[in-house]
Amino acid sequence: GAVVSQHPSWVICKSGTSVKIECRSLDFQATTMFWYRQFPKQSLMLMATSNEGSKATYEQGVEKDKFLINHASLTLSTLTVTSAHPEDSSFYICSARDPQHTEAFFGQGTRLTVV
Amino acid sequence: GQQLNQSPQSMFIQEGEDVSMNCTSSSIFNTWLWYKQEPGEGPVLLIALYKAGELTSNGRLTAQFGITRKDSFLNISASIPSDVGIYFCAGRRETSGSRLTFGEGTQLTVNP
């Protein structure tokens, strides 16, 4: 089956620094990847849709200059949280669509803690 | 974006019992999906529904796409301890492209 891998699984960073999260499709090429944020005991909220070779489409209320998304290849999308603050601490999850399957597959998530 | 109304928020049941949860919306969806998420992991797709009225099973799980296209339910029969987790419904509207809207989740606890 299709595998989507995120790295790192967890990260702790200091307030004001930037952190990059990678999302890779390991055994398929994904033209579209999605980035979600999930706060404790809450649902997944879509942040942005990332298309290979073009600018990401951000959901309303998501700051594109704070959450930089790059989808430079068919197997890799990155999310960079710039100038992180404690309120950015959350579980970030990506999903990638395999053209052979109707639905996207999710990565295992990245736990970000900003101290 | 708009969220789906999922209920119940949590369930505490005994092993062997059946479980039912549902999602409703004021909008029409053309796809309903049910996911399970375990602590510290991403969601895993359980069942996908694409037609109004469709009833689909996956082992002990059964889900239905409501005839009005505004709701869906998930049943788990003869629950076992490994069914513990958070179950999310998700829907896709015709006007939203490939984007999904998620319900608030149902936390299931199964006592042995």
C-alpha cells in the first residue's frame, strides 16, 4: 500500500526560531499533498493544499508567510513554521494523494512543541 | 472551514458490545469517509462512501451514506479492546475539489 512518511516525528524548538517538517510519499508520486493541524482533543483542520510545482493554496485564516509550504518534487512537500511561538505548538499532519487510489494517505504526524 | 457535527463525543463500552456513531451536516456531501486515529499517529482510512444510500462493510465495521447526502453513520459490532481510538468522519463537497472537512471525532474506550 501507499506510504506517506513525515520527519521528524516530534520536534521541540525555541520561540522565535523556524522549524521545517517534511512529508514524503515513499512509493508513489503525489501531485497533491495536504497539510493539517490538530490541537489536543480537537479535529483535523486543513491548513493548505500543496500542488507540485506551484504555489500552495491556503485556507482562510492561515498565514501563508508564517507557514511556508514548498512542493518542489512529486515525492516531497515541506512545511516551515517561521518565527514559531508557543501557540503554534500542535500536531501537524500531511496527506498525499496516490493517483492509483481515490483517497489520500496520511503521514504519521509531527508533534511540534515551541518553548 | 465548516465542520461536521459528529456524535457522540465519547463512548465507554464493554468488550463485545456494538457501537454506533454518526455525522450530520447542513450541507450536501458527495463523499463520506470514516477514519480511525490512534494516539500520536495520523488517521487511517476505514471506509469510503461515494453514493447516497450506499452501505459498505469492512470486517466488523459498517458505514452508510445517508440518503439525503447530509449524514453518515458508522457501526462497530462486537467491539474488542484494540478498537480503542478516535474515530473521525470526513466529507467532501462537490464544490470543494479534493479538500476534506472533518468531524470533531468520537473517542471510543473499550473495557475488557
